[in-house]
Amino acid sequence: MQKRGKGMIDTRLDFSGLLDLSKDLEALSKAENRGVMRNATRAAATIFRDEAKKRAPKRTGKLRRNIVVVTMRDRGGGIISGVHVRGANPRTGASDGKMKASNRNNAFYWRFVEMGTSNMAPIPFLRPAYDSRQEEAAKAAFDEANRAIDRALIK
């Protein structure tokens, strides 16, 4: 999971111990390799998303509904998947100025809930979700990568 921007969570899971997987990945085409990595990173991000939805405060349901998994390429050509709260630009974390506050897909206020304000105590839900599910997410990523490699090699 990765979040960027001022006051955002900036954490990455370490997959550097992938020696066995990396040998299998070398046998795949570039497109198959990207597919494996996309599936693996999304599997990990889905674990975090589900936990964040459970932990998010529910008044109207708008915040929970707008916690999603986003997958994109990073500047180096790699694959990044993470938890994103709609209403913020996924690349910068800043509010998306094109969306109206009343839009059902705009939960821009998530950062006020997570970090609090001068008038409101924080109710963290993203950071605790990440902290509590790191090992499970890493296992899900490795398991999905192995399954995706097996599917690609069988073709």
C-alpha cells in the first residue's frame, strides 16, 4: 500500500526476498510479468481495503463506499497498487478539485477523519488497517504471484 502527499501514509511492503519468484518471472514475457505483478499487488491492496472499510466510521456509508483499490504504473515502469479514497487525486493525494463535495464518489474529507482537525479528534482507520494486516497482505501477494505464474507457465 502506498499513499503520497502531505500527511499521507508513505509505506511500501518489501518484496525484495522474491528470489524463487524472480526466477519464474524471468521465464515469462514482459506482458505476463506485468500481469503477475498487477495481480499480486492488487491481492495485497485488497486485504488493506477490506480492513480499512471495516474500520472506517459509518455515518452515511459514503466514506466506506469510496475506499477502493487503485493500480497504476510507477515512473520506473513497475506496478503499484494501493488503497485510495475517492475524492483525492491518486497520484498526489490532494483533493480532486473537479468533483463537487455532494458527489457520491467524493469522500475528500477522509483525511480529516484519519488525522483529525483542530476541532475534531482523529479517528484513524487507514493506518491501523495497514498495521494490522501487513503479514496477511504480503502472504496474499506471494500466493497470488505463485498462482499467476503457474497459470502463465501452463499456457
